[in-house]
Amino acid sequence: QRRVHGIWTEGSITMTAVIVVALAKSALVTRTWTWIPAMGLLLSLLAYIVFELIYSAFPIFFGSGNYYAVGPALFGDVKFYLWSVFAGVGMLMPDLATMYAQRQFRPTYRQVVQSAHAQRQKGQPCNRVSAPPSISEDGHLPIAVHL
């Protein structure tokens, strides 16, 4: 089996990690999950993989021929999968930390209502959520407000 390494393989690995991160960030900001966004994210990743394989299979019709057989070698290499997962998780950590800190220390009114509803569903006592005392222009409650 022919192994292809170099700038084309490294570039493809990096581009795959970028696509995984972009799709994961899209999944993080999706508020309502139905089959449509789930299918869209899955089909986007699948379309990239199919494009990668087709583009590397026909050097005569597409490109200069330098990318020939990179796709099959890429998907057969463990480094590709490890890099895609570790780089993707590493690039998502700042977003996840920011989302966690924002939800803990400056929740939006919507998040406060969600938390109260979740507590009520579990049967735990919670304070009644009434009209917000004052919501800033960005939709956040003041830091000193605790329900």
C-alpha cells in the first residue's frame, strides 16, 4: 500500500479538523434539535469525506495530480483520526469554558427559566421566576441577581 505524506496529507488533516470544529460549534449553538439539523451536520461531514475521496481519485480531471491517492492513504492512517479528534476537542475547549462560565456567572433570562423548569421537572423546590428585575441590552441578568 502506498503511503503519501507531506504537505497534502498534513493540509488535509488540518482541514478535516477545521471542518469538525466548525460543525461542532454549529452543534453547540443549535437550540432545538430535530432530525433536520442533525441530518444537516451529518451530511456536511459526509459530503466533505466524499469530496476528499473523489478529488484524490482523479488527478487527470481535477488539479495538478499532486493530490493523487492522498484520500485513501489519509483515511487509512491512524494519525488522521487522532489529530482530528484531539485538535477538534482542543479547539472547542475555549468555547466550552466560555459557555460554562457565562451560564454560571452571567446567565441570560432564558437560561434562568430553563434552570428553574429543569428543577421543577426533577421535583426540586425552586423560586418562582417572575419578570426579570432588569435585563441589560445583551439579554443578561445583573450579576447580583440570584433566584
